[in-house]
Amino acid sequence: MIAGLVSNCWQTQLSAGEELEELIAEAERRKLRVIELRQGCLGSFESGDSNIPDVSRLSQLPQLFPSMCFNIAMSVPFLSPLSPASRTLLDAGRRAAVAVAGAGRPHLRLVDLESLFDVKPDLAHDNLVALAQSMAPFDGILSVEHSGQQWHGFLRAFRSARETLGGQQDRLCICFDPCNLRMTEGSIDLASATRSLSLAEVSMIHLKQCRDDIVLTTVSEGGVDWRMIGQILNEMEYRGPALFEVDSKSDVWQRIQASQEYLAHAGLDLEPTS
């Protein structure tokens, strides 16, 4: 798997005035090759309180870091009727995804933190189809992450949308986050949920751990059995991005390294951090 991280790992550093470019350079030094640039955690690469990505500045990153892979991540209520504000944000997200893609495919990842619990399948289906199709002019990919929704309803809407997309179904993928599933549905069988996904459906894995519904600062023992998840991912021959999303602290690099060592012992084949 290709090791990387989500930029909200750096929230503490960015708030203290560290520059995003310096943090990416350190990630590159540690062989973390994929960076998910998360809205609200881009430092000077987004505009103030609105957290709108600065497309012009972001376009510099593929030139500064040609060996790195970037995607854009945003929080948008995509499972509900899309408001004008959401549409404006989505347009900015698409343009930012194109800006950071370099020679790769533009990739926009969305999470819906507002449309919780049961998913309205018809509305979710229509939104997912339209949003995936909106990436077509750029040959882009849309990934959606499960958050507080009921998993089986979310998965049904996702698969229904992929079926409608037909020959373009590779434009719609899942960012799989076992920790989110555990915190949303405490009794869910994570092994069955992981095995229910096909390799073609998964664009990336988020690596984090929780205990008592709190995200930990290090991936270690907790609510997610990463040994079991790792075994299933290895059986699937998953070789895509695996991104750390640990809670931000001042010693984030040490915590990421400890997390990677823990996951290596758990059987996840990740690139070394140093």
C-alpha cells in the first residue's frame, strides 16, 4: 500500500504558523507519498474563514513535489439537496482537484457530516451520479467517505449510482474508513463490511483508531482490529493509498511513525516512514 496522510494531521502545526510546503517536504522525506489536502487544514493555501481553496497557490504543489500525489478533501452535505453554498464549494473543490493533480487524475473526496443516520436512497443516488459526472470533463474521480450514516443504506446508494454510471462507474469510489464505521455503528461486523467491498470500489483507506468514540492520536489497539482489516486488505491485494488521519498533536511525526510500526506488526504492508 502507498503510505500517506490527511492534512488535518497537521492542524496543530498549521495553527502554529508552519507552512504547508514545509510539512509536505517532511512527509516526502519520510516516504509518505500521498497527501490528502483537507479543507480547513491547508494553511495559507485557502482563504480565511470560508476555507475556500486557493487554486492558484495549490497549482504550485505538483511542480514543487513532482513525486507526490495529491487530492482534495471537503466536507459537503452531498446526501441532501445541494444548496447554492454547497455548489459553490463543490465547484472550488473540482478546480482545486485539477490544480493539484499534476500528471495524475484529478481526485475530489467528499464527506457528509450533516446528513446523518438514514440515507434517502433516491436523493443520494441522484446526487452521487451528478457529482461523479461533474468530474468527467477533467477525467476526474469522486470519492465519498461514510461518516455518521447507516452503512448499508450508504452502500446501497453508492452501488446504485455506480450502476447508473455504467461505463463511467470508475469515476465514483469509496474512501473506506473502518474507524468511522466503528464509531457510527458500534456493533457492526467490520470484517464483513470490509469483505463486502470490491477492489474496484475502493480508492483509498483512512488509517486511524478510536476508543470510546474518541479518535486517538496514534493508531494502536482500540475499537478497530487492524490485524483483521490488514489481512482482508492483503487478501484483496489492495495496493492503493493508505492515509493516516490521527488526531493532531505537536509530536505528530513521532506518532505517525509509531502508528506505521504498529500497523506493520499488524500485517499492513506500508512503505517505511524513515
